[in-house]
Amino acid sequence: MTFRATVLTLYPEMFPGPLGLALAGRALASGTWSLDAVNIRDFATDRHRTVDDTPAGGGAGMVMRADIVAKAVDHVSDDRPRLLMSPRGRPLTQARVRELAEGPGAILLCGRFEGIDQRVIDSRALEEVSVGDYILSGGEAAAHIVLDAVVRLLPGVMGNVLSGDEESFENGLLEHPHYTRPAEFEGMPIPAVLTSGDHAKIAAWRRCKAEQLTAARRPDLYAAYTPPKTGKKTKPKPPQEG
């Protein structure tokens, strides 16, 4: 089943953009997923194709009109989730990304200006999604992030199906450090355990480093993390590379 993505935007020329390259681009070309960019201005009713107006109650900036946005959403709505890119949304998680990748696709609404009239958010049950605690000039870059995260998980997109198993957030931890040739770089050797051939010791080292990194950099994730089998966490401390 092809994953279908529809992006509602004032700038359809921004798509596919980076999604037309690398893994996502090859998957798009092969038909693993599809992408349609719909111009919200096509649903305006005046000759100037106006989509925004001054905020009720006063204030700076402009607000995207509920009637125009609702027409755009209704035009593409089906059984796919409707996502609104918004800094006030729930943070995007790897778990939510996996849920989206297992579904039929998604409709992504990209806001501009000061935001979108709350009434269309409520009436169309839009799921507000945030990609981080910062402000973008519009939702398009956020939509790129969401779709890139989802598409790489679609069947056949990554060459090795195991590639994502130990990545950051997949197991509640940040990812362990990686090394490759040369065996020594500027006086720093690859940790000996990684060249030992002892797979059990390598797995234990990687989990230890992942736990230490998470404890040091994301204590919120570490507090919620439940280790497999042993139930014991590595003592939190700054990670060491050896």
C-alpha cells in the first residue's frame, strides 16, 4: 500500500524539495509513497486570493481565515490523520512517527503568519504537531521533517530493515557512539571492545553508553526509561568514548 501524503500550503513550490532527494526521493520515484502539494490560495474567493485577515481583539500580524482553510482541508480529507504543523502542538515522537508510517498516509497543514483561526482547528479535529521548541517562518519546514521521519520507516526504503532498531528514541534512549576506520584517529583508537568480536560485550557496551548519554543529555528520557530484562540502569555519568 502506497503511503499518501498531502500538504496544504501557501507555497506548494517548496515540495518535494529535500524530500525529492536521497532515500525519500528514491522511494517517491519508485512509488513507495506519493506526495501532493495543494495551494491553499486556490480556495480563496476574491480576485486577490486572500487567505488571511487581522486578528480578532487586535494585535500584530495576520491570521489565516477559518473558511478558506476549512475548504482546503475538506477538499482533501479522507481517513488519513490531519496534522497541523504548530509550535504549540504535542512534540513529535518516534512512536508517533511509527504510527503514521503504519497508516495510509497523512494530510499536513502548513500555517503561516500568526497562525490559523482556532475554529477550523477545532471543527476539523486537526492534530497539532510540534517539531521543536522554536519558531519557524511557516509549517513547510516542519512538514519536511515529519515526512522525512515517516518515509524512511516505510517498507523497503532503508536498505537494512535493522538499521533503525538502535537509533535514538527507538528504545527510549539516545543512540550509542559509532566508530569506523581508521583504527586510530589523531591518537584516539577505536574502543577495544568494538574490535573484540565478542558480541555480548559489544551489546552491553553499547547499551551502557546509550544510557550514559541519555542520562547526561536528556534526563527526562532517562527518567522514563525501563531497561530490558535486568531492569537495572547504568549509573548516570558523562559518557566516555573508551
